[in-house]
Amino acid sequence: MARALRSALPAASLTVIVNVGDDETIYGVHVSPDVDTVVYTLAGIQGPHGWGVADDTFTMLDHLAALGVETGFRLGDRDLATCLLRTDILAHGGTLSIATSRIATTLGADTEVVPATDDLLRTDVRIDDGSWLTFQDYFVARGHRDTVRDLRFRGGSSAQPPPGIVAAVATSDLVVIAPSNPPLSIWPILAVDELGDAVRAHERTVAISPLFGGRPLKGPADRVMEGLGLHPGNVGIAEAYHGVITDLVIDRGDDTDTAVLRDRGLRVHVTDTRIAEPDAGRRFAHWLLEAIAP
């Protein structure tokens, strides 16, 4: 979505705010999976699976495995270099937003990419047996197979947005929530109180549904929403964003929900929302900016 909007807008017109609830210290470095995925995509070097760097090598992981270290979290050598630089900046008093800006600029991503907070914010997941897991334990180590019964965002209520981001939201023409997993990827951003309040107060906030025929192209969004008691399909998406969005864009294959969604007070827009390919994303972004002009 960020790449699509960047193709339709001048770089200075776009600010991308990214979830940090997935962040973790792994192999001794600060890993920011969502931030790096966005930066790598905007820089045109993203890996084929939607994470990591294209054509990366894994020499470091091979050596760690030979030393008896569990290497289930796949971090390539170039990806490691990014994380090492971030860790060094943080160790010397820099913030996560400073580190992100330096990495993005160096890699050639000319769009402002900002973490939702520079403070500690972590997503925890409660599963069927009542235990709480860190996000990476749930998602990577256990392969997101567990049923999610509750979420908590440690540090969210006390976390502060980076300087200028609340003003950027408040003065923007349009806030766009990307087609991602609402509870796992968007709720942690909204959990930063001041930032969440700014999004809720905006006069035009549009979410792009991640569902196609009621299911995401990848990931456990539908199962997570079900486990949390949300309705299936785009009605559940609307419930996940209750009080947050004014508009919802859904795929042509899901237009059976349109009447119900409009009864909930939403402006509903139906189009082809498959934007993984750059050309399709560009077309979608131009359509979005024309169809949902403030």
C-alpha cells in the first residue's frame, strides 16, 4: 500500500506510520520486522516472501546453527546489517525513528517512514490454555497455529508518538489504513493513545480490507478475528475498526457485505484490491485518491 501510494503521490506528501508491536531482540540485535518490510519495499529490495532482502545470504545463521543456536527466525546477512546499525544507534542514545530515517534514506526509500512510537511497545497474545505469548513466539516459533483469545499491548498507554506525527495525521487530507491484519498489525498502532486519538478524530479515514472471499491472501487475520469474537468477513473488519474509520474499501468478490456495512454508517467502496504487483498498486492508488477525495 505504501509503495502504491508513493507511485501516485510526491514523496513529501506521504507519511507511513508502522507497527512496532512485533519488535524483538533476536540474536542480540533489535529487529523491527514491519518497519524493515516497509522500508525494503519502498527501496525496491524486498524479499520474495514479503520479508527480508532480495537475494540475501544466510552465512550468519549457518554459523549460529553450527554453534547450537536455534535459528527458526530467519534473518539474512543484509537484514542483519540493518538490525546491527539500528541496535548501534539505539545503544548510543538515538531513537527508533532516527534509526529508521537513516536506514530508509541510505537504502533509497524517499518516503518518510516512522515507527508508531520510539518507546517500548510489545504485542502479547493469549491462547486457549490461558498463557500469554510474545508476538514472535506466537507468530514465528509456533507458526501462528494457536487460537488467539486476547491481545495486550505492553507499554501502549504510556508510549508517545515520535515528534510531529500527531500533527501529520491531524493536518493530512486522508488517513489510509493498509490491508493488513487489524488486531495484530493495526491495533498496536492505535494503542499509542495520542496517535490513536488523532486517527479517530480525523474526518476521513479509510481502511482497505485484507480479505478476499472472507480470507486473507496470507497470514491468520481471519482466524485471529474469529478467536477474538469478531464476525467473519468484512463485517468483522468493520467491527475491528469501529469508531476509527469512515470508509471501507472491499474487493469485488466480497460485495455481498455491502448493505450490512453501510447500515453500520460506513461509506463502502468496491473495487479490485489485489495490489501486490506494482502496476496494480499504482492503478489502485490513483483510483483511491480520486474515489475518496476529502
